[in-house]
Amino acid sequence: MAQKTIIKTKTSPSYRRIVVKLGTMLLTSGKGDIDQKVVSRLVTQIAQLHRRGVGITVVSSGAVALGRGKLGVTRRIKGIPFKQVMAAVGQNHLMSMYERFFRRHNVVVAQALLSRLDLSDRAGYLNARNTLMALLDLKVVCIVNENDTVAVDELQDTKFGDNDTLSAMVANLVDADLLVILTDTDGLYTDDPRRCSDACLIPVVAKIDHSIERLATGTHDGPGTGGMITKIEAAKMATACGIRVVVANGNETDIILKLARGSTNGTHFLPAGAELGSRQRWMLSGLSTRGRLVVDYGAAAALKKQNRSLLSAGIREVQGKVRRGDIVNIYDLEGNLLGCGLTNYNAGDIEAIKGVHSTKIAGLLGYEYGAEVVHRNNLVIL
């Protein structure tokens, strides 16, 4: 629920590197086509920060909406990959629009189209990271979108699913200090403000727990693909990597500039801990996670409080087609995510040795890859 924590702001310059996510509902003003006035206003703010030396990366929706408008399509077309076609048409116009508006401020822009497959392996992740970081070094504003023309709904492993999730991943990639998710609402409320007059804006979320997740229904109206639930998931990913996240109303005057100065507008999701390294961020991203382990109370305490490895004796359950060397998420008995790590054993092995002492692993399996199921050097604990 609402947190009473005071938001601690930084002195100027407030943030070194910011990722701004612009949602479809904001860019279209809730209508079918892009609102050029809205885009111009947002670009002007980003350009001002750019001139001050702040590194800005933009994650922008709107390609599908633009494609639909250019083709004059008002209904879903059966028999063809509708969204992919609209994105293929609209992405070119989306970049043309940003090129035009940023040129007025003498800002050079670039385009990056990403899919989950691009980032799911370590090499792809590092390649994308190096490119985006180089663009920031060259003072180029990169416009990032999901590669919808190749990331299809039927292949869920290839899709981010929405640009909220993508924005968290991009913030992770570029080591952002702040992720700003702009939409057409003021932030996270205690209830749906469209239906409940008593709904109150939650200014600060110190920890994303079950009570916060329950507030996000995931329902939405209009052309967007997300909802508050996807913003909560994005905030969970980014804050776990030490990034502050703000969900705010993009229609508010100078909202990006205000937030860059440390304004308390919107809902602020506070970083969960210290900033993490690139390898740890990649592990926590969830892009390469292949399963989950559920551990007992003793193992949970050893992981969180004593920085211990995960041993077979503390494991209660293994889920997923886990292979040796895969990344697995680790949960306690209440379903709380403790962290993630690289497993030394596959799912079948873990099923055979769960709950038993490490000294019995070789006898049960006929071999062993170490006493630890997940060694502490390959763990990231939240």
C-alpha cells in the first residue's frame, strides 16, 4: 500500500543517465493516431536535458498506431500477422517523426529494434549494451522499440510483450540512474480512479510486494498493449538492478524536466539495493531464466543474511526444464523472489537430491558437480 517514505532527491545534475518510455496511450492521446503536439512537447523536454549533458535513451511505442493510421485500417485484419504488418509500416514513419522533431533542436537520433532473442544470450546482451552505450557517448538520442516484425505472439520467448518491460531492460543495459515511464495517468493508485472517487495516488513504493501487485489490475482501454501491471513488472525488474523508477502522467507540463530535477510527481519506485554489475543485471533480467527453485526457511535465511551458497538440503521444489548452467529464479515458501543464480545441476538431478545432505549427492547420482546446487559466486540475491 501507500508508503510514507520521504523521497530522497539528488543535487543538480540530478541524474547522469535517464531512460524515458513513451506509451501508446500518451502518444495518441487515447485516440487512433499519433498526437503530434504531444510528441513535440516531449521531444522539447528531452532535448533540453540533452543540452545539459544528461544521457537520454527513449523507448517509444506508437509504430502500430502509426501504421494503422497510414493504411487507414480501423479493424483487425484476419489472415495476416496484423500487428507485424502495422509495425512494419509504422516504424519508418515513427522514426521519421522523431527525426523531424529532434532536428529542430539539433539533436541526432538513432534507431534500435530489439527482441528477447537479441538479449537472451550473454553475447547478444553485451552487443546491444555496447551499441547503446556508444550512442550515449556520441551524444546521440537512441529511439528503441521492440522488433515487432520478427517477434511474433506465437513465439512468446521472442517477445518482451510490451514496451514497459523493454524499457526496464534498456535501463538495465545502459546503467540508467532513472527510468521514467510516462502514460496518461498520474501513477499507481489505491484503486481505479476512473471508478472509485476515493482512490488515492501512491507517491512512493519502497518495496514491490504482493499488496502492490494486487493494486495493478492490468486492465486498460484504448490502443496500448500494457496496463499498470506491466509497469509494476518493469519497476520490479529495474529497481532490483538499483534503478529508480517513476510512473507519471506525460501530459503534465514539463514532467520530464521536473522528474530529472528530483520532483515527487507520479509514483516513485525506490531502488531495491546497490547498483549491480553488468553480469548481475543480465542474470536478474529474466531473459535467460529457465526455471525456479523453491527453498525452505533455513536456506532462505542463509542466502539473504549469510551470503551462503544454495545447497541441496534446503531445496523443496524444482520447476522447469532446467539444464546444468541455466539461470534459475529462487523463491521462498511464501512465493517471494529471493534472487537468481546459475545451477550446477539439471532438473532431474535436483529432483533426486533435493532435501538431502550434500555428502550424499555422489551416491544418489553416481557423480557430482560440487556440493553446491548454486554457488554463491553465481548468485544474485535481492
